[in-house]
Amino acid sequence: MTRTTEITWAAASARRFERQFLAMSARTGTPVADVAATMPGVHAQVLSAAELSVGLRADGVTRADVRSALWPTASPAAPASPATPAAPAAPPPPSLVKTHGPRGTVHLLPTPDLPMWCAALPAIPTGASAFPADVRLTGERAEQVVSAIGDALEGTFLTIDELGEEVVARTGPWAGDLVMPAFQTMWPRWRQVLHRAGQCGALSFGPNRGRKVTYTRPPHFTPLPPEEASRLLVRRYLHAYGPATPQHFARWLAAPPGWARSRYAELAAAGDIEEVRFEGTPAWVVAGDTDFPAGQERDELTRGVRLLPYFDAYVIAAQPRELLFPGAAYQRALAGGQAGNFPVLLVDGVVAGVWHQRRRGRRTTVTVEPLGRLTARQERELAACAERVGDVLEAAAELVIGEVTVGAHA
């Protein structure tokens, strides 16, 4: 009889920490895109939180490094002869792309991973449109809009209004009909598929123009076949967060549970993933990937104090959530059971408090609310963590240990 591997929460947490650069930061010089690839993908609805997610995992990385990976400046032109002026050098391609990723939310994704993401995400089944028939876009017209968005953004940066004008010019007046209720106003019909354009690789975010968001087109690539991309995404997820069930994977992607079970079943039948016992419950890992830390090594990997920002990938994806948020943390650090709305304090691998940072000019105040008493050693570690938050954000940090009075996602 085949013996099923037994894996504990402590062992799984230790390996996740190791693979997420939470046990030990990535060494100086590690490309920020490589750090993002291990997570995989960095939640970036709030860019400063994404910069912290990456910077806190890599020695010496600041928000400027993350922005340089997203929007590289032009490289110096080659020296010109007196008779021939130098032509401006084209900027190098970005190694990171800010676009719509898992759950339809904005993420930083490594450019080399776009063939997987932009084939796997559109293949996830979605429910019926919530818009009335006279508002929603038909399949054909949705494809027209996505194509128009990609064409309009080729080699340029456009605000949402500029992009809208280009889309209507390339499709027809129907795309500009103000039919979508949004924030006490009405949006044009074409904006229904803005996130779809991102997930298909036709759109990404550019640097802000003042207070206005801009969009551009990411580097061209050939998507993987959808089934291959979906299976690869399962393996990437399990490498980072396994052991995990199909329900965990579905929750991470906001995908139908039945679709996730089918992907797991296909991979299990092909021998690409294998079943283990995780805290006494069936779960899966990549086939052969059953070497988990044990004993003193396991404990050392998670020991200590860490600060993670809003919607950090580890907080969102690591399951089961009731073990990551034990006791009082489940009530204090979650918003109705949803992870990510509060930046969290981790102590020895589990959530043990919340925190908030308020920036004023070149200084930022980091207020941390522990849910239990910290030792003198842990307070020293926390001071170092707060200082690192300031380094990433290019600000001088002041640590305050006390109540966090702001609400979720403040």
C-alpha cells in the first residue's frame, strides 16, 4: 500500500517562506521581476503596497527600482560622428508589467510570464454579464474593442479619455454610449472590457501623467495554448503555496471551483501533481515536490517578525486562512473573512497584528498594533522592519507601537 506524505502547517509555512523570500531576502542584484515571479504576481491596486511587497523581499530594492522595471527610461544613444547626429535610443522593454491579473485586479506581472497569464486568465469561465442586454457588449463587439485598445496603445501612453476617443474612432459611436453606471456618473460602453484587454495582453498601465492614469501596450508575445497555460499556472501556484486544494486555487483566482477541480484532475491523471495529507486533509503538491523543512530548520525559517503590506500575495494565497490568522487575528486582521484589507504583522509565521503607515514628505510613521506582548528581541526586529519599510519607500521611518485607528484599506 502506498503511504501518503503527511505535511504539517509549520512545515508548509516554512517552505512557503523560503520560496517567497520571506525567510531570507533575495540577494542584492536579484532582478525585481524574478522576485515577482516567485509570488507569483504582485497585487498592485495600490502601487506603493506593491512596491513594498517586492522591496521587503529583496535586499536594497526601493520603489524606484520597481518603477524602473515597469517603465524603463531611454538608454544612452551611441556616440555620433560630427556629421551624423545621434538618434534617440529606444527605451529597453519593461521586465515588469502592471496590468489586470488574478481576480481581475491590478497586478505586477513579469514580462516573460505574460504568455502564461494572458492565455490562462481569459480561459477561466465567467458568469453571465450583470449588465442588461441593451448595455452589454456582444462577443464580437467585445473582441473589436479589445483589438482597438491594443492598436490605439501601440507605442504610446494615453489617458482613459484619450483612449476612449481612439476606441470609438476605431469601432463606432456605439462604443462610446454612456450606459454604464459608475460612481455617480456614466461610463462609455467600451469600458466593460478594460480588464479583459489587460488580461489578453492588449493593455497595461503606464506612469501617471500628473494625477491621471495612463495606459500603454505591453511588449508583443505569443500566448501559450489555453489548456497548457492553465496547467502551468496550477503548477506555479502549487510550487509557491502548496500543499493546496482545488478550492484554495479557485479562491486565489476567483474561479469556479468545478473548473479548478478539473484542472487538478487533469494534472493528477498526467502524473504532474500528487496528493498529500495536509493537516489531515487531502491536498496537492507538484509531483515529487515533497521535501519540506523539518525540526530546527523549519522553525528558523519562520521565526521572527515581519511586516507585509496591503494585499500581499502571501496573505492572499496562503491557505488555510484560519491557520494563518489564528485566534484574535481572524477578527482583527480580516475584513469579513477577506484577507489583504489590512497590512499585517507576522510573528513566527502567523498573523499577530496589523499596521499602518502615514507619509508626510520625506518621513513616514509606521504604527504597529500587536495582538499580544512582544519580547525585547521582537521589538528590536520590528524596529528594523519599520526602517526597511522607510528604505523601500525612500523615506525616513518612525516606529510607533500602539493602536491602529484607521479602518480596512485606508
